[in-house]
Amino acid sequence: MSSSQNCWSMLAGLERAAHGGGTYVDPEVLRQMQLTVQ
């Protein structure tokens, strides 16, 4: 369970970076990563 939590925290960091105007993260990539986590 902790490993999945780490994945979600990483996803949150990626989304935060994307919204922050840092590195652009393709929403499709995020979706694929979320599917992989599940």
C-alpha cells in the first residue's frame, strides 16, 4: 500500500509542476500512469 501512496504523491508532484508552469506533463501520460497504479 505504501508503494502506491508513493506513486500517488509522485503524480501529485507532477501535476503540481505542470500547473506551476514548470515542465510540461502530457495529461495522457498522467492518465496512463494512473492506470498503471491501479
